[in-house]
Amino acid sequence: MDTEAQHTERDRSSPPSGSADVPHVAESEEAEERSRSVFASVVDWLPGGRLTLTCLVLLAALLVVSTFLVQPFQIPSGSMQPAFRSGDRVLVNKLAYRFGSEPQRGDAVVFDGSGYFGDADYIKRVVGTGGDRVVCCDKRGRIKVNGEPVDEPYLFPGDTPSQVPFDVVVPDDSLFLLGDHRSDSRDSRDHLGEPGGGMIPVDEVIGRADWIAWPVGRWTSLERPDGYARVPAPGGAHG
């Protein structure tokens, strides 16, 4: 009897089942209502209402993408033909060289040439990275990197790898860059006698050109050519 009486008393003093959740549900509904009210106020305040707000959100998203992820770049000249034509729009992967990754030989990169090539952004192909010895040319007219001849199938038809001889060692954290249309490209060769020796610091690289996005008929993803696969590391040169 005592046990049963105590149990009954506890039941009387306890709140009804589920009543503890009622305030939380009410608070949640109130917060949701406030959010809707704020959203409605913003929509009413903006000229154009929902359409304007949607456009602003999309613009903000595009700004974030362009700043941190992918940036469009228009090819300004024919110096990278045939891979890139004047007027092509490419998408530059800005994350390609983050988190410890570095530009690789054969990559087509977009970089800030201010103080090196001129006050503009450029696109060129990486031929040598830090520590590489780049020489033009061997008996067959090919560029050699660390003593290894490199086949360059991306060159403009009829072009030679270079009509200007050179023999350079690329400083650490720098790049030696050439255009694919060698007879119509101003690149590292044209600045060998200037401060910096025609080299571009890796820090000036904006990103790697990974896609041609426009014109639609030229949409394609870009792969690193395999002509540099046999090139030994600096210090392992031969020949």
C-alpha cells in the first residue's frame, strides 16, 4: 500500500506526458516566424523583390567561386595556338597549386606578369621548374630539360622549338615559360637579359588552365602532355 501511494503521488506532481516539449516547439515556431518576417522585409525593401534578391545571391556565389575556386580567362592572342585560340574562354583552376602542390612541366598556367613580362595576366606553358636546366636545342632541334630531349606535339604546325638558343638554370620557386606558338610568342626567352632572367615566381601563378569553356564547340578538358614524363629530377641530368 505504501509503495502504491508513493507512486501515485509522483504521478500527480509530474507534468503531463510530452508537456516539457511544448515551450520548445513554440520557441521554434516563433523563431521561424521571425525569419520569415525578416526575409519578407528584405524582399519588400529591394527594388524588384525576389528576383533582385535571387540575382544578388547568384552574384555573391559567383564572386566566391571566382575568388577562391575557378576563374574565367580570355585568351588575348595567338601565342598559345593551336591548343588555345585568340578569344577562347578558359576556366582556371585556382586550387590546382594549393595545399602543397606545385606547377608541373607541361602545365598551361595563367600568371600575373606585372614587373616580369608586362602589366597583365598571361597564359604560357611550363617548360622548366625550380632547379631545372633548360637548353635549346639538341642536334634534332629539340629542347632538353635536365639533359632529356622533350617532344612537344602541342607546338604550332611548322614552328621549331625555338630559333633563339638558350641555356638556363631555373631558380628555386620559379618557372621558365614558353608559348606553344613559338614564332609568335613573347615569353621567358625574350626576357633572359632582364632582371629576373625571364623567370616567373611560382607565387605569381593564378592557376592552371583546365578547361576551354567557350566557344561551345571547343568545350574540352585539358590534360598535361606526357612529353616531360621522362625528364629526370634536377641533379639527375644526363647527356
